Amino acid sequence: MPAVTVDNPLTLPKVAASGDAVARPVLAVTTAPSGFEGEGFPVRRAFAGINYRHLDPFIMMDQMGEVEYAAGEPKGTPWHPHRGFETVTYLIDGTFIHQDSNGGGGTIENGDTQWMTAGSGLLHIEAPPESLVQSGGLFHGLQLWVNLPKADKMMNPRYQDIRGGEVQLLASPDGGALLRVIAGELDGHQGPGITHTPITMIHATVRPGAEVTLPWREDFNGLAYVLAGRGTVGAERRPIAMGQTAVFGAGGSLTVRADERQDGHTPDLEVVLLGGSPIREPMAHYGPFVMNSQAELKQAFEDFQAGRLGTVPAVHGM
């Protein structure tokens, strides 16, 4: 980690908050519980225990791995349905194959992202390729769920394949932080991901002892999740470490700092920064469906059982 990098961040466009920007305070730091998903993914539930009013429009995020699989151990998910939101799979290490009943799909690896808008509904599957199952190897990634407003929940499904080389690379003024803008924009620099709900998604690598203060849209919320390493968040330097999420309050900038000394297995602080415009609509969430009411959830299950969300292709290449 990370898969997408540069030898000299000082050659990249620089980003820094203005001196008069109001610093966002840290409201809370939570620790993600561990569990398993699908056919045996080890995951950390990044948003567990955080009130949804601080997350909106984000629903959930799982850190998958980091795990070194032995031969025969890599796992995927079975075919399953979704409706009413978008799934974002960001793969840092390893290889993953996606396919859905709407015809979308492809292979992602080493910094690639798949952005699937479930909309009115589809079936999909995510699994490692047979070569990785046979050989084993390193696997590490994220899956983020982004809500859709009521007006877009029944839109046609869509699939985006975002190569790692397409992300917008930026740096802090001193080059101590490398910023990968996957979706949305930061200080006028646009990432490749096209979103229906306005958000920003950034993977930042902060070198030991370095600090970065970024401009942040005041109408967005602010979240920071640590993939690896340790450091502090906020101007108050609240400690944070791998598997923890920081919730920021209101303001025009947010600050992340890496400790001078990092853990032995990672040289830098690796953090995902998220911000989005709250939808502020009722949310009914159960399993693979995210709707606005219990009646809409019931209809989603009925449509799935009746085969109206698509069918599994006869040959899916897994």
C-alpha cells in the first residue's frame, strides 16, 4: 500500500486550506468492530456506532482485509441484489472481478475503483479470479455505500470502471501528504468518479511527522477513516489509529497529522477522507436494500423474489 503513488509529490498540484478557514473540530473517534462478509471476507465496519446524522449520505463502509491469503483461501460474495443506492469498491492490493445482471463488470486491482449505481435494482457478484484463489496473496480494499435521494432511487443502474491511473493526484505544500481524489472535487481539482449524490472521496498518504490541512466544503459533512498507521486529527490533535473513524464538526477545513513513528508494518499514515451533502430524507435500510419507507423495502424484496431485479447470467466467468 498504496498502489497509486509518485516518486516526488512536490511535482503535483498543491492544495492547502486558506488561513482564515474555520477548523472543523473532532466530535468523536470510534473503533470499527471486526466481522466477516459474504463467503468469508474479514472486514472492519468503519461506521459502526456512528449516528446516521453524521454519516448522511454515506450508509456503511467496510475495510476488507488487509489479509495475506494462503492458496485456496481467497473468498468472494455470492450473487446478491441491491436497490436504492450506490456501491463503491476501492481495491488497494489484490485483484477482484465484478459482474452484474445489468451487463456491468470488469476486473479491478491495485488502486482501481468500481462504482455501481444499483438504482432500481440488479444482482451482482464480486470474487477473486481463479488464479488468485489458487496462488493466494495479499488482498486489501474498501466497500462504501452511498445513498441516493428519493428522486434517483429507481433510476436505471449504471457501472463505472475507474482505473487507478485516472485518479486526480495532489499534494500538500511541503509534499508530506499525497492525495488521491477518487470522486468529487478538492479545491477545484476533480476526481474521475461520477456521483449522483454530491460527495468527495480521497485516499491520503501522510508521511511520518507530516501534517495536512485541507479546504473542505462547509455544506459537506467530514469523516476520516484510518486504513493503516497512526496519527492525530483536528487542530486539537485527537489521537487516531488503524481501524478508527473520526467524525468532524462544522467548518471550512480539516486537519490530519501522522505520528513521527509508525507501526512496523506500514511506513505512513493511510487515511480515507469522505464528505458529502446530506440528503436529509427518511431512510429504511434492511440487508441489500436502502429505500425511504418500509413499504418500499417490502416491494424491493417482492421484486427480488419475483425475479424483477434481474437474473444470474448462465455463464459468469468466475
